[in-house]
Amino acid sequence: MQKVIERILNLLAFLLTAERPVTADEIRTTVAGYQQAGDDAWRRMFERDKDLLRRLGIPLELRPTDAWEVEHGYVVPADDYALPDPGLTDEERAALWLAAQVVRIGGQPPGPDALFKLGGAPLTASGEPLAADLGTQADDLAEAFAAVSERRTLRFGYRGTPRTLLPYGLVHRRGHWYVVGPEKRAQDTIKAFRLDRTEGLAATGTSESFTRPEGFRAADAIPEAPWQAGEEDVVATVHFDAAMAWWARRQLTAGATVTENDDGSLEATITVANPEAFIGWILAFDDHAVILSPPELRERLLARVGAA
């Protein structure tokens, strides 16, 4: 069976790349898997393979090879074989990309080829994981979920500081779980805390001890981009050349200030809370992006490149 599959794939590849009708003799002498067969065996084999291609829905046609129609050859019309563009939106392609990463066949996620055939894989700011490795934080996630569901307060340590949180919701973003809500002592400010960075997390108090605001969306409390999630406060200016300006514009968040130049390039002023994540994003542009300021951020980028 494996030899049959290989021969069928070889035949289809030859027909698709020939871009003209090809005779049976050309197929016999060119396509791997046919050369060693005798005349009768070759004819039976070729007839079975043609029938199999047609049963698979592949439009195999016989057409003249010249204007006089003396000789005929086989062709797979590209217009009938190619998949029409389904016209998916960016959001629909992103949803398919996520589903493809979650569904693993044989232990491995599928490659991007299928997504490119459907209109292109969605661009992402970084190669961060799409699924969370819970590891030892599985118990903390269960505790946080119970606190959110029962509307009980959460107590935990975070970066050496004790916290008491009113957990309004849980969000999974960029491979991590976040618990979102205001601290009990400052209920006007919504904060997000990464679960894997908490210590001694425990639900406390009685059920229904707080009321979640109507229409509250926990996802709104998580930064749009990786470089917005951090403790630092750096204002960076970056020049993107014309070749990649469209990509940069597509990934910049609402808070960025953009100046477009006459040559098609652009300069963006971006507030950065996580310089390492920001540098990782800039490196994805190769030499099409240059950090203009501040100098210390540019030096960190050069140091990262030098260490690679």
C-alpha cells in the first residue's frame, strides 16, 4: 500500500508541475514507480491509478498535446484542482491556527502549510506557547478557580509582598494563567497577577463576599502585547523600514504613537514594561527594525544579538 501511495503522489506531483498535457509514455518513463513494470502490468497499474485519482476527486482530463490533435495527454486543470480562497477574516484564521495547535496528531501539532493554503497563518508578535504547562501550579489554578466561582477572597504572596485579592476572573494569555481583580485595600484599581509567580495562594473568607461589576471582562485587564506585561516603564522609539512597516503597524498596540515617512517607513513611540519581551519582538524583524532610543535599550538589543 505504501508503494501505491508513493506512486500516486509522484503521479499527481508530475501532472501538477508539468503545466501541459503529458502522454502516457512520458508518465511511464518519468514518474517513479512505473519504470520497472512490463507493458501489460504498466497498463493495468496506470488504469487503476487514474481511477483512484478520479475517485479522490482529482479532475484528471485527457487533452490534445498540439493544435492538430494528433496526440493526447493527461492534465490536472489547476482551476478545478486548487482550493478556492474561502475569504477567512483575520479572526477566523487565528481561531483555526489556535485549534490546529491544540489538536495534536501523533503527538505533534500540524505544520503551517494548511493554514497558508487557507489564506495565510496569522502573524504573531512572538513565538510564545499557545498552551499552558500547568506543572506544579495545577493546584493553585483549582484554588483560584474556586475563589472566582464562589466569590471568595484570595490571599497570596507576590514578589515578596502579601496580597489580598477580590478575584473577578481568570485569564489564559501567552502560555500563562492570570487571576484578575482589585486588591481588597484598593478596590478602584484592577490588577492582574500571574499564578505561577504567586506563593501560598489560598481562598479565604465566606462565599459571595464581593460583587463582580456588571459587564466586567477579565481579559481587558491583561496587556495586549508581551512587552506591556512587566514592572519597568521605558519609552522606546523604533524605526521600521518600508518593507516591514505594514507588519509593524498591524502589531502595534493602541497606545503607540506612529509617524509615517514619505519613503513608506515609519517611526513608532512605544511604552515598554517588559524590555526582554520587546527585544524579542524587535528581533523578529531582523534588520528591518532599529531601536533609536533610549540608548540603554538599544545596547540591550545589541548584547542579545552578540550573545546569540
